[in-house]
Amino acid sequence: MEIEENPEPRQALRTLLTAEQLADAESAFQQVGLGSRLSEVVAHYNSLRRRAGEMGVDLDQAMTFFETRYRPETETITILNAKEKFMGTRHDISDTTRANYEHGLGLLLSPDANKFVHAFTISDIEAILGKYRNTRSKRTYRITFSTFFRWAVRHHYCLENPCDRLDKLPRDMSQIAALSLEEAKRLIHAATIYQDRAAAAVIAIGLFAGLRPSELRDLKKEDILKDRIRVPVASCGAR
């Protein structure tokens, strides 16, 4: 004899919700899934929305900001350790360049050598550069900082190079002089008689090619061609 099971009859419950609200609550509960309390999910969502609102954005904007900037592979490293690793990658550089890196990066270590690289902001860089009035000094340190942080971004020690958002520096015209033809002639003549013409080639190239002393220093024999002078890219990038 077969016994047909009858479903347990639903009990009527008192509620302040309307039929539409009850249907909405049932739909929400199905999306939450078993094992979760709908009230907890709603409370958590409202908390996130409130926190985003306190920052001046809505929750969708906050998530978009997070999605475009979060990098799970970013590695936490102190500026001290990162500086040592960075210097270990600088193989084919002159002693002068190495000394410039050591001094420049030392400015980043000075406030707190244990500060994480990803924690550096544009304000930190501006505070360091703000101690110097000379535009050339600021430009030199900015080049050093930017080179370091570009390396740090490539190695996933930070998400962006804070130097990329620094304001442009004014052009330093204090040591630029336009020589007249007669002055140029006298300078070349002096170079031909000074220390057996030791500086003649350098002065001539500097005058006619418009190169800076640092660019002249980086020139190699193979850069001097019959019809042109090839200026190293690294020198042009420092302008």
C-alpha cells in the first residue's frame, strides 16, 4: 500500500511587510544563498556605502578606483632594501653617476629608512625637493628619484612613479650665454693654445653642436661621424 506524503502546510506569520516587499525579500534571500543571513549582508553593504560616502564617492566609484589600481603581485619592501637592490642593478655606470645615485637616494632614506616604497607620495617628493632653491639641483634629484621609482614600478614594489605627477620646473637660464661670433672665435683661439690644444676639440664640438658639458662627457669615439655627431639618448633625456 503506497502512502502519498503531503507537504507540510505553511503557517501564517504576522509581518509589517507588504506583499511586494515580501516578494522582494524572498528574491534577495535567494541571491544571498543558504548559510548567510540577509540582515548581515545588508548591514555590511550599508557600512561599505557609508565609508565610501565619507570619502566623497559612491561605492561603485570606490570599487572602480580599487580595480584599476590594485596589484596583488606588489611586494612590500623598505626604501633601504630597495635602494640596495637598485644600486645592485647599476652595472655600467661611471663613478660620478654612482655617487649621484647614492647621494640622491640617500635623501629618500633620510626621514625613515624603513618606510615602504609603495608608501611614497608626491607630497613626500615635493617636501624633499622643497629644501633646495637651485633649479639645477632640483632637476638632478628629480631625475634620480624618477629613475629609481620607474625601476620600482617594473619590479612591482609600487604602483606608480610619484615623480610623474610633479609640476614642471622652470627653465634654468642662469648659466646659459649666447656668444657672439667674435667671442666664439676668441674662445676657439684660446683653446688651440691652451695646454697644447687639449681642449680644442671639446670646445669646437660644444660650440657648433650646442652640447652641454655632461653631453660632451658622454660622447664616445664612435659617436663622432664624418657628417654628424650622435648624441647619446641618455644625455638628451636629462634635458
